[in-house]
Amino acid sequence: MVKVLFCALAVLVLAGGALAQGKAALWDGNQWTQMPYDAKVGYVAGAGNLADFDASASKGKYGVITRAFSSELKAKTVGQIVESVDKYYQENPNKLSTTVLEVILMRCTTVCPPGMAGVKK
């Protein structure tokens, strides 16, 4: 638990530069490929925790990301998700602008059809 909290803090610190400049943007391959493994684990775990919170607070009326994290991604380990995202960016260095969430949803779930935004399963 402490490790995940530390990783989440590291992600926030790394994001601080963009936020300080007034830019709030989804992380993409440019940030992901620079993150250490523990920070990637923190990112995925944080997204999963947010989806769990949204699912419990929304009374069953939640969107694609929450549905994916709350149902389909529960069958995968965080390590498997990190590995899949790493593999995508390694195989597609010209697509670093694809957001991490896009890659997770399209490579690890069925909620977004393959080929969307150029992502292959």
C-alpha cells in the first residue's frame, strides 16, 4: 500500500511541470516511456481506484473507462496491463501521442474496438 501511494505521489510530481504551465492533459507515450516501473504501476492502480470510486458513486450509470476498469480489467494483473502498454509504445514509436488510457482500453479490453486511433490488439 505504501509503495502504491509513493508511486501515485511520484506521478503527481512528474505531472507538476505540465500543470504548473496551466496544461492539464492525459498522459501519453512521451511520459509513459520515461516513467519507472513503479510509477507505471501507480498510474494503472490509481486509474483503477478512480474507476472503482466512480462505479460505487454513480449507482450503476458509469461510462466506458469505469466499466472497463471495474469489470474487464479485474481479470488482469497490474503487471500485465503495464506490460501491454509498454509493448504498444515499443512496437509503435511513431504513436507516442496516443494516450495511455487509450492504449489500455484498446489493448486490454473489448470496450473499444481494435483499430481505433490506430491501436492494434
